[in-house]
Amino acid sequence: MSLAAPKIDGLWERRPDNQFRCRWLACGDSYNGNFAGVVCGYSGHGCFELEHFVAIIADEQLVNLYIDFRDLVQETEIDFREVCREYLHICDASEESTWEWNSWSDWERHDLLLLKKDKYTHTNLIGDTRQIRSGKIPHLGEVCRYIGLTASPAINDDRTQC
């Protein structure tokens, strides 16, 4: 399954070797007023994370964040496989979209998330970063912080869409 038009929000930072390291990249889609997808990025000390997630939203607030066997908001155990099947399909398709932007071979060989060079022209160069936004992902800043990324969009991020 692939997403027809996934929402994407990402930022890559230029490194001394002139490659762009992923600070965060989220891909996904809304379903039943909630959001499901994948978020990945740098978590510090040379480590990167890639997580499937489901964000349950009520009254515009993030009330549950399902990742693996935890609800990170409520701090309870869950079984991600028991989440609605449609959410799981969105997560799987979102991971495919993630690899359209980041190099799978660098991830597999070196545990690095680097922007593919053929995607440079699809991002905006702002200072020493490359950025993309094709749709707003609700509560992305909170999701990034919950999974331990060292960077995330601001809560009231008003960047224009790229």
C-alpha cells in the first residue's frame, strides 16, 4: 500500500562533509480525526530513531501516542498490533515514503539518516538546512520530543509549506 499524497514534514542539517543529516522527518496521514505514520531523526550521541506511531487527538489535544508497546502520553503498555488495521497500513506506507527521502543504504550500513541527493531540488535550502513541508502534521513537535529526537518543529510552527 502506498499513500496517495502523504503529509510530509522534515528538516535536514548540513554536515561538514556537505551531506544533509536528518533532524526529523515525519510522513503519514489522517484517519478518523487522528494521525498515523512514521517519524525518524537524530536522537543524539550518533544515534537515529525510526518509529511507527499513532497519535490520538481529542479536542485538538494529543491524548495518546502509540509506539511499539507503549502509550507515551498516558505512560501505559499497549499492543501496537491491536491498533486499528487501517492505522497499521498507513504506518507501513509511511515508512516506504520515508525511504524515498532518506538513504536506506546509509541507514542499513552506518545507522545514518541522510537526505538523498536526488531530493535536494524538492526541498527548500534555508541557511544550512534543507526543509520540506507538504501538509501540516498535528502535534509533530510533541511526537518528536516523546520519542527522544534532539530537534523538532516548534509547537506553533508557522513555516510556509514547501
